[in-house]
Amino acid sequence: MERRQLEFFLAIAEAGSFTSAAARLHVAQPSLSYAVRGLERERGGPLFERHGRGVRLTPAGSALLGPARRVVRGFELAAGAVRSVSDTGFGRLRITSSTVWAVEPLVPVLAEFRRIQPAAQVVVTDPQHRSDVLDQVRKGEADVGLIDGAPPHGPFGSHRLAEHELVAVLPPSREAPEEIRIEELAEAGLIATPAGTALRTFLDARLETAGLPMEVAIETAHVASIIPLVLARAGVAVLTEGMAGAAARAGAQVVPLTPVTRVSVSTSPCSMGSPKLGSWEGHQLPR
């Protein structure tokens, strides 16, 4: 069983088809098929079964998925450990963070990290749901995850990075109120991300506390479109202070919610450790 075979196997499992995986890996599809057939011969059975235009894992493929990820991750850690002690050593820091935290507190954290580790590479991904953050960190697919609140008990450490107040973002107006209740926002038409996302979870909690239906006027998977929609007077939104700053600069009205609601963000580092980042671990994270 070779590393390349496992990387091909994981790419196909994630992409859902040989064609998409080949395009993602920039390899010829016959090479991908050949590597998988070799892996299937070694494992004693098929790892994928075809359906429609794609493939899905067989029970054997599902059983191999977790171990394959750990093996590939182990290769990456080993390579990073060697690079970190070389004269030109650098590593790759993989962070998974919902968009709500991508500006604040992540921007100052990454600025400090780059100051300390200028040769390091950083990759930031955007998970769809809060549970995806923990899942990626648990599997070693990410070195650090940013998550609202504290992570559950288990193989995770945590470090609280910041706390933000939730605020209302309204269209431009000369007579913005000093504060506003969630009931008033609901009447104006709420704009929010899909259920399960960080922003929607915050909003749903406020609506539930107020005894209101957890419904929105516009649901969009594109966080970047929320502020333009508010500016276009399509509705109103509830954002964190960090995100609302951009809305205010663009001309929107940012109004405190009453009662006040605060949300916190914590880091959840990979339990496998990351030898590539050792010289950063002793520094205080910016707040």
C-alpha cells in the first residue's frame, strides 16, 4: 500500500467521482483507475461502486477511509518535522474557520503568526457546519479549528480567542434607533445563512428565546452577500461586531440588540499535534 494510492483513494472518496478527482489532482484518469485497482487487489475487494455518474464507497472503502486519512496525515507531519529543523524549514498551518470568525479574530492571529513564522504557509477553509470544524480537527484534516463557544470534552484542548456582541445591521437611515429587539428585526425581514451555520445558529437562538418562529426572509449560503442585501434594503441581519464593522463602513446602520447577546470563539487544536509549528506554540495569541 503506497501513499500515492491512498491519496488517490481519498480524493475520489471526497470528490464522488474518478473524473472530478483526476481534475482536482491534475492527473490522467487512467492513472487514477490503475492506482485504485492496485489498492483493491491488495485489500481483497472493491472500494467503490458506481452509481449514475459517480461512485460511492463500499463497506470496505468506508472501513479504509479513516485509516487512510491518518496515514496520509502522518506522512505530512513527518515531512513537516524534517522541514522545521532545516535551514529553510517551513510548515503548513491548516485552519478551518467559519466565515463569521474569518476577519475577527482570525486576521490578527494570522498576522502575528506570519510575523513569527514568515516562511510558513497558511491554508484557511470554510466548513459548512459547526460540527464540521470538530470533525476535521478530530481526523487531522486541519491543525486548528475556530469554533463558537468551547469545544466538547474529548481529545481537544482549547484557547478562548475573543468575545463578540451580536448587533443588528439595518439599511441606511437617518433615524436609526439606539437599540432594537429581535421581534422588530423579524418583522423587517431577516437575512441569514443556512441552518447549522454559525451565524444562523446565533440567530435561531435569539428567535427561540423570544418565542418567535425560526424563519428568515432570505436564506443565502454566501455570507459575502448579506451586507450588500441589507444595503439594497432587501432586509436586515444579525451579525457579530467584527463583521458589522464592514457593514458600517459601507453605509449600513449598526444598532445594538436588546437584550445584549455575546458569543465567544475558541481554538481547538488537532490532538495529533503539529511538529511543524513548534516555535509558535510558546507565543501568546493576540486578542
